[in-house]
Amino acid sequence: MALDRKIKGLLLETLEGLGQDDFKKFKFFTDLPESITEDADRTDIAKQLMNRHGKNAGEKTIEILEKINNYNLAQKLRNDLPQITGSTSSVDNEQIGKFKRALQENLRNIYLNVPEGNTMYSQQEPLENVYTELNITRGVAGLPDKQHEVLQMEMCGVAEEESIQPCDIFQSQKPLRTMLTVGFAGIGKTFLVRKFVLDWASGETNTDVDFIFPLAFRELNLEEDNSFSLAELIRLFVWESKAIKMLDQILVSLQESPNRHYQSSKIKILFVLDGLDESRLKLDLSDERKKRLDVTGSYPVEVLLAHLIKGNLLPCARVWITTRPQAAHDIPPRLVDGRTEVKGFSDSQRLDYFRKKFPAEEDVIQHIQKSRTILIMCHLPIFCWLIATVLQDCRKHGKELPETLTEMYTEFLLYHLYKSKERDSRKSTDYVKALAKLAFQQLMKRQQIFYESDLRESGLDDPQGAKHSGVFTVVFKEVPPLQKYQQGKMFQFIHLTVQEYMAALFVMMSLFQDNNNVLDDSGWTRKGLLLIWKRNPLTWVHEAAIHKASESEGNLDLFLRFLMGLSLQCNQDLLGELLKVPENYRHSNAETVRLIKERIERNSPEENINLFYCLKELKDESLLEQMQQYLKGGKLSTEDLPPAMWSALVFFLRASDEAMSCFELGKYARSEKGVLMLLPVVKASQKSVLWYCNLSKKSCEALASVLSSPCSLRELDLGFNDLCDDGLEALAAGLAKPQCTLQVLRLRRCKLSKKSCEALASVLISSRTLMHLDLSFNDLYNDGLEALAAGLAKPQCTLQVLRLWGCKLRKKSCEALASVLSSSRTLRHLDLNGNDLSDDGLEALAAGLAKPQCTLQVLWLYRCQLSKKSCEALASVLSSSRTLRHLDLNGNDLSDDGLEALAAGLAKPQCTLQVLWLERCNIGTRGCVSLAKALQSNPSHLQQLNLGDNDIGEEGKRALEEVQTDSRCSLKIEWLDD
């Protein structure tokens, strides 16, 4: 009993440290009945927590404090509880500190230096010398499940967003256990890990973290057949320390601790799992059942890691996973608490890089900017280096600059092959073919990390000897380990796109040198192949490649492009002896173009995007030229347009920066069919405007599917479509999904009513991103607004702008909005223009505006039937509100009496209003003189004043102009309506 009293006293002391707003939120999360919490004070809540949770009341209080983001009080209570309960850690702080310092020293030695670019592992530079600032953003942009990364960059671009520092990756407003960081191949994810760990090991950042254990999947693959305890795995891959028993003690104490959250844990551990996309382990993350495991037990590596990610092992430890986008889908969303994305070079960094390489050659930069593919890929630092290498060599030798991706990679390979021959390496060509074989074999297996056994399988029996070839070390490299102890060597191409190019080259070399179609799975004999040779064998290869790529999950898209590019005579001539095209061999790509066009007719527009890029590599733009002829005739006839033309239009628009910034369907095909056929454009654009398109429930279901899948869409304008409640409910199903990242939704004149508002209220509670909602000119009436307010008032709602122009709202709506304003922490702009609120309605609204919790900054009240009584209520708001900056009272018959009443509030020193619109308010001289007097006593805040279409007279005008002469005044007045 004495212990219970002590705990209760500590809880009461903690609750007394909460402000009134936080205490209200705390009561909300106690799960106690509302009848108990409604009028309960802090003493009552402390008693209820003890009655319900007993000795665990302290842990429950910490959990709620963290939910409301009051981590300071949570940490104080966590520190104070053991002094009362007498509980202690099995490992003392001195031991933990000693272990931490030893681990930091070990990791600092390992991470201090790194190999740069394509240099050998033995040639290392200090990380600080080679680390380039990366663009890291919170959240993850829409990334399709089945699409090549290069295609994603080409189609969606790389948006400029505010970047965060590596050390701030785990900053969050909510409890966070598992962080997923995605980024395209070669963009710098592993460098980011190295930077983060080195900064921690050097004591510079994240000093609250006790231990960081970095593990790389490429290394873990080497032990896929072995079993370990967690401590043994750490000892093998991170630090071969003698303190294995102490580590076991630490892990056991954490596994048995009642603290199940990282924030609550006395010992804070971070596991870094780098390169999930390189994993050959079979991680089973589907089982949602919670299991209590023996942390000292031995398990296969893949089982151990799966339980760590799922939280069955060390639920209080934090886990950071890095991966390429496609592999990110292997982690169920329920297991991920936070997401970040590494985006490579910004636009300015990219241009700066090339201006340094070509200081007096602006035409080279213009050449790069001509190709969307090449320009977009230059967000990858390694691709900038590749492009610069090729273009510098072309300029040096007076060659034409490459235009296509295949030409660029061909020139890159030949540049290093010729350099290799200058060093008298006769085996360079043999090494190229062996590397090409390795590239092909491993690409088909979807592997980018190779081991010595893989090299031997492709004919590279002597990797060390091969390193003497310049081409080997430039396009291929040994992967440096994340730690010094390593069971075997690992290799990779310098970038995935180089592997894809080499794989395509192997297909061509096999065909021309060995009469072998390596893509054919039908088991043709050599004799059968010779018969097909007479029928154009390259077309046969292309047909097999197109079929394979169509069945892949996008991973063969760029390989297919390179294969098409290598079919051109110009590229074959460049490769010369390396390719060994048979004498008198002639090939027309007309048959291949026909095959591609036939498939385009059968596929959906989104599936055809890569095929259009293949046509560009073949330098055939006939479909695009045909589509542009259609466009020259004005808006398209949606009923007559062939399927291939829809696909061509999708490709054309998705390659357009203008359309990707703002897609206006009305310029092309204003109809429901136009929306459905151009859905891939909507999905990839930042903003889509779909006015007057006769959208129905069917369209809304399709749009809901887009919104609930990864996409780039941030603003959607569906104004002037008769969606009705059925359509809006269908759309809301997508808006409410956690994957939806829409920020702005405009629904003007969409025939919405109360039922739609109920659906939108549910969206407002669940959406994490929606900030702007426009429901203007829908007949919502009071019951619709009340339904919407139920969502607006919830603490989860993130809405900042709400437009309700002409929604037939009255006093009851204002009462509901007043309740929202007194509780919402996010609503900044409220548009009530064109509603007959009258004085009664405004007075009800003012009750919420005057509350100290109200954060509203902009209020529009144009033509709301307001008079002097409303101005008196608004004057009271102006004298108390600390946030209201902009007030629009245009079109209300305020008269001089009303303005005199409003001026009483403007005169108060507490008033912070900056913009006041009073156009067409029937104001005369007397009102202006009163306003001038008010502004003389408080001249520094009001900056803009609109008095257009009021008969204020010369005296009124002079009075206000005199205010403007005050040095403290920065007021600008609009006298007449332009």
C-alpha cells in the first residue's frame, strides 16, 4: 500500500507538470470512459490510473506522455520510477559506458576511410574528404511496384524538397522503432550509413544512443546457411570483442524489460541493416503473431533478422533498413514507423558539377539538357562522372556527342577499353566478354552483388589477373566490407545500369560470335538456329527479349533498351572487333519496330512507356509524330483515337516537365474516357486539373486506386463535375488509405451533400497529409457542415485551409466551426464567403475565434449579411486573437456604425491584424475618421487596407492619409476598385 501511495504521488506530480491542452490530450488517451474523464482533475486521473493499472500505472503514464509528444516529462518519470520501486538494471551504467566507448573506437577506425568511386579498396580517402552532401527527405515519393528505377526518374523527375541532415533522420513527432530509407541504386545510401555511424562513433551526433550495430546484407549472405545468437552475429560482423558475456547480459536485460518502446528503454540500441535489395536471405515477415524468443538462442541468420525486424527480438531496439525502392515493398507497412528517401544531387548541384567540368562549354550542358533521360539520371553522382568522362573524351578527339543512352554507355566502355589497350593488355576483350556473361547471368537472377564462385562460373577464374585490365577495374570493382573481418570477397559493377548494358552486350556477342540466342528458353539446336538465321535472327532475339521484359517486374526494362540500341548499325560499328558482326551482315529494324508497335496496341498506356523509350533508342519516332499530328487539330476526339495514340500521348505528357508540374486534361481530352486513358499521367503529375470532365463514380473509383497506390500526385482539382455523394464516397476510400499523400483537394460545384461530408470527416481523421480542402458551391447546409466538423475537431486532423464559399451555411454551422476553432491546432485559413451567416452566425463563430487555442490566421467573410453587431463581435476577437492576420469583410453592409465598432478592436495594442478588406461596405466619412483614429493609436500592424467602392469623401481620405505619414506606419491603401 505504501508503494502504491508513492507511485500515485509521483503520477500526480507528473500530471501537474502538464499544461491544460496537454492534460486534455492525456485524458483522451487513457482509454477511460468519457463520463469519468470529462470533469476529472489531475488527482482523479492519477487515482483512476492506479485503480486500472496498479504497479504498471507508471509505465502506462510514460506511454501516454510519449503519445502526446511530451518526452521530457516521460523521461523524468522514467528516471524517478526506479527510485520508488527499487528496480535496477542488471548491467550498471559504468559497464555500459565502457562498452560504448570501446565500440565507438572500433567503428571509428573502420569507418574513418572509404574507397572513392572506382578506386581499389586499398586506396582509401578520409570519408569527410569525399562525402558529398546528400538530399535526404522525409517520407517516400510515389514509387511504382513494377517499374525500373531509371523509368521512375524519367517519368516523375526528382522534386526539389527540403533536405534533412543525416543526424536528424530519426527525429519524429511520434514513437519510432523501424526507419526505412530508400534510394535508387548508386545514389549514396551506404555512404549515408557510413556518415551516420562515423559521426556517432566520433561523439558528434546522436549522443543519446548507447550502441550502434551496422550489418550489411551483402555480407550476411555469406552466412545464410549458418546459425547464430544475436550477440554472436554482432561479434562476427561488427566487433570481435572479448566482452561477449556483457553484450549477452545487455541483450537479455532488454529482452526481459517491460519497456517495449525505444523511447522508454534505459539502454538505447540501433541496428542498421544496409542494402535489403542485395539480400539473398529469405526473410519471412508475413507472420503477425508476437513471440517471446530467447535472445541468447541460436537461429539461422534469416530467422534472426526477421524476428529483429518484426520486434519479437528486442522490441525496444531501433532498426534502420536501407534499400532500393522495389525491395522496400518486401517490408509490410505495419512494420515501418518512418520513411526517408535519399535523392542524390539537386538541380543546382548537378549543373554546378558540369560547369566545373566544362567551364567554357555551355553547349555541352545544353546537349545534356536535351535528353530527359540523361539529364534526370545525372541526379546520381556516379552517372555525372560517367557522362563527364565520355563527353570530355568526345571533345578531346572531335567526335560527335552521344545522343542516346546506348551511345553514351558504348562510348564509356570503349574509352576505358582503349585506355586498357594502351597499357598492352591483350586480354581486355576476353575480360569484357567474361564480364558481360557475368552481368547477364546475374541480372537474370536479379543479383547485383557477386561472390568469387559467381565469377568462376562466368569464366573469370583469375579475378586478380583481371584487375590488371583497365576496363575490369573501371566497370567492375571489389566491394569494401563494412568491417575488417570478412569470410569472402564480394564484387559488383560500378552501377546497376552498367551491369544492364553489359548484359545486353553479352546477348549481342553470343548471337554474332556463337550463333546463340541466350534469351531463348525453347531449346533450339544449332541446326535449328541456322534455319532461323535465314529469317533474321536478331528479330528473333528482340522478340524473346520483349517477351521476357514484359513478364519481369520492370528489372529488365533498361536491359531491353540497351539491347535495342545495340541493334543500330552506328553502335555496332563503334564496337567493331569487340562485337565481331559477321561480314555482309545486314539487318533492318523495321520488323522489330513492327513487333513493338503490335505490343503497344495490346498493352495499357502505362505498360507501354518503356517500349516508347525502346523506339527512341531505335531512333524511330513515327508514333509520336503521328500523335502530334492529332494534337495539331485541337482537342482529341476520344472515341476515334486508336489505343497506340493514347499510349503515345501518355508517353509524350509524362516526358513533359510542364505536364508533370500541372496536368490540365481540358487541353487534350475533356471527358471521362480521357481521364481513364490518361490516368498514368494523373498519377505521375504533381497537380492535375480535371474540370468539366463528366466524371462519375467509375472515374472516382479509378482515381481512388491512384491515390491509394504510390504516386506523385499532391494536388487534385475535380471542380465542376457532378460527382454526387456516390462518387465522393468512392474517392474517399482512396483518400483514407495510409499510402495516400495528397495535400490539396478541390471539389467546387460537385453536387455534394451531408453524406459526402461524413465520408470526408473520416478522411480528415485518417489522412496524414491533406492540408487544403475546397468544398465551395456545394449545398452542404448546416447538417453537412456539422458532419464535416466531427472530423475537423479531431487531434489527428492536419487540415490547414478550408474553403466553404456558397455552401448555404447558417448559425448552426458557425457554432460547429467555433468548436473546431477552439480545438484545432492546424487550421489557418477559413473561407466562409457567400454564406448568409448574419449577425447571429458571426457571433457564434466569434466565440471560437476568441479562444486562446484558436490558430486561425486568415478569415474570408465576403457577402455574409453582416452589420454593426458582427463588427462588435469581431472587435472583441481582434483585441484578443494573437494569430488573426487577414480579415475580408467585402460586400457586407457594415456602414459607418459597423466600422466604428470594428475600429475599437483595431485600436487595441493586442490587435495583430495586417490585412483588412472593406470593399463595398457602405462606409462613409465618419467611419473612415474613426478608423484613422484607431490606427493612430496602433499604427504598426495594419499593412493593407482595401476601401474600394465606398463613398468616403475627401475628409475621410485625408484622415487616413495622415495616418500614413507616421514613421511607424507601413499601411498601403486601395481606394478604388481597379
